[in-house]
Amino acid sequence: MPSTEMNETGQREPDHSLDPSDWNQFREAAHRMLDDVISHIETVRSRPVWQSPSPASRSMFDRPLPFGSRELEDVLGDVRTHILPFATGNLHPMFMGWVHGAGTPIGMVAEMVAGGLNLNCGGRDHIGLQVERQIVQWMSKALGYPTGSSGLFVTGSSMANFLAVTIARTAALGVSVRKTGLHDVGGRLVAYASKEAHGCIDQAMELSGIGSANLRTIAVDAAGRMRTDALQAAISQDRADGAFPFLVVGTAGTVNTGAIDPLDDIAEISTGEGLWFHVDGAIGALAALSDALRALFAGIEKSASVALDFHKWGHVPYDAGFLLVRDVDAHRRAFEQPAAYLQRADRGLAAGDVWPCDLGPDLSRGFRALKTWMTIETFGSDRIGRSIARTCELARHLARRLDGHPLFEIKAPTALNIVCFGIPGLSSEEIRSLVLDVQEGGLAAPTWTVLNGELVVRCAILNHRMTFADVDIFIDVLVDALAGRGTS
């Protein structure tokens, strides 16, 4: 029974706590739900890769705000019926759309613990901040950064790239830019990225107040890598025109094809020109954990900052983006606030020097570091690195199978784990329709992109559950789908 308390008139009032009235009943219901989710992951191959939510399930989430309470078991029943069957599909080994990590049961347990503890990791003196600092130390070591580098968990690399642009802007113009803005710059502030850079770099320029028109798009070579001769020429031209270059963004794994910019050469140019060198490593940076792949990213250790996502190749549950910054002072100058409610003390909960809220815009932050820490502690960096390398082997296997098949044509080098191919004889609309048919059939989930003006099928292989047999099955799925259209 709910506990009661006496009010100021001596009358009994019901307990207003939101805790369960029956802890044993709650424990049993929660354990059943946990078992169901574990079974859902364990049996993922037995279900479609993806299926559209049913009309009944869609209407389930178009109801008025509830005023009364419901039994937890009833709510969990709705979760089982209306949510579990209709997820994105990225748990399934045949999911190859976009660049989605597959998660792990370890990460799921970590999310449960983090939810129970309900830490606010914006600041204060508690263990959550120490766990986050541990990840900073580990990633500094993995990416060749010096001891004492700075880092911050964010939602994803889109946010990490935005923060990096903001830090670079502040480093170039001084802390006063935070108050005065860009009107006293004395020249057009410009940045540089390849034409294959992710669109969030344009957005970061917009959000920072600099404007995407001031992001120079640098040509790429046949492999999709930034041309450093074009980069140097653009910087020289901008200086001659009176502009103010401040930032170069290299990409460690482009979203279209997985191409890796020549990071070492870009680092040399950036150093010579006095520019902040940032690496968007959302797709590829974690490959530094692989002995087989690390050399592909030579030069990343010379950058000033790196954006990456643990929720992609690291398979940490969404979301777990991360920004690593070489210079902690430059990082802090871009975001720290003097507000009285953020003042520090030499002891108590307000103890500490640098809090995460000094390194980004969020004061309220979840415990993202725990699921990342538990994932790395449980598997170890070597095993994670081998898993990453394995997906690249699978991608090469897929590319070889497609390249040797008369129905398909490889459209870009397979630099990492992304395979792009065309289907001769089919129009762009027919290819798009074919991909959608395969998705809706629940058999596989590739997607498409546009390369050199041509729509092509794109497969991003990240899933640690995928096997060589799955790749071969995927080829059969494509061939059968084409046969159903009268193409063979």
C-alpha cells in the first residue's frame, strides 16, 4: 500500500512519490521486460530487417494526453506490441543503410544502470565525470593525442563538428568574439573542406554565424579524397583576396564512399598556414583501434580536434558522439561561463576545476560515458578493432562479388566499409524503387546515394553480427529482386 504522511492540519495525505507502491511487483515486471528485450536481440535474425509500423501502432501514438494512471504491465504490453516490432532495423545483420551501429547487450545493460542512477554529467564532483575523463584519456592514446587533452560526449558528430568550428573560430579571433560577434573580424572568415565532406560541416558554419557560403569546397581525386593542391591554392587565393582563413576540415571516412582524406598532408598545410585542423572522424576514427587499419589514418594525430561517434563502429547504444580537442585551454575558452550558479569550491559537490559544462553548451547531460566505458572495458579495444576490420573484409567481399557479376557495376573504390554500385540498364527511379522493395520486403536494408550525378546503391557494412554468408545472401536477394522485375 502507498505510504501516507500527515499534513499541517493533522490529516493523512497520500504519498506523492513516483516510486512503485509495490517494489516486488515492479521488480518482476521489469525483469520480464528485460528478458523480452534480451530475447529480441538474441532472435533478431528470425524477424524482418525492417517493417513499417502498422496503422494500429501509429494510431497508438496519436492519442490525447493521459490524465490518469495505468498499470506498468499494461504499458509494457504496449511496448511489446507497438514498439519492439517496428524499430529502425539496425540490430539486424542485413541492415546496411546509412551508417548505423548495431548496439550490444552490454550497452543495453549500461543504459539501464545509467537510467537508474540518473546522473547529471554537466558538472559537480561525482563519479560520472571521472568516467568521462577516462574515455578522454583512452581516446587520446588511441588517436595519438598528448596526455592532458580535452574531450566531451555529445549527441553525435554533427554536434561535435559544430563545437569544433566554434572552438576554431574563438581560437582565431579571441574570446571577445563570443560577445561582439563577427562584425569586427576585418576580413571574410573562411574554412575549407572537401566536396565529399558531410553536410553537417555546412550547417556548423551556419550555426556558428560564419555562414556556409564561407566554407570553401575543395575538389577530390578519383578516390574521393581531398586534393591538397586545390586546398593550398584556395587558401593562397583567399589570402590574396583579403579573406581570413581559419579552419581546415579533413574527413576520415566520407559518408558516400568511406574515402579518407590525406590527413598527413592536410596537417602539414594547416600547420604552415596557421589554421586549425579538425578531422570529422564520425565514420572512420574508431578504426584507429584496429592494427590492420590504423595506418590509413596517418596524420589524424596531428589534428587540433577530432569528432567521432561511438554509436557507429563502436556499437555503443545511441547516442554517444564525442569531441576530442588537443588544447584544453582553447576548448574551455570557447564555452566556459562565469555564472554564479556554476562557481567552484575546493570541496563538496562544487569541487573540481574543469566541468563538462565548461567545454560545451549543455548544462544538463546524461551519463553517456558509462555505456562507452562498459563497452570498452568488457570487449577491450583489440576485440573492437578486430570487429571493425572484419566489416571492412565483408565490404571487400561484397565488392568482389558485385564486380564479378554481370548485373552490377562497382562505382567507387571500397576504402573502408562502404560499397557503392550501379545496376546497368535501370534508371535512377528504377534503382530507387528496387531498394525500397528490398527494404519493405524485410530481407535487407541498403540505401542509395548520388555519385558524379548518378544514383547508385550504397551499402554501409557496420554490423558486428554480419557474416560472409549474409553477404552472399544479399547478392541473391538483389538478383531475385531484379528477376522479379524481368531483369536478369
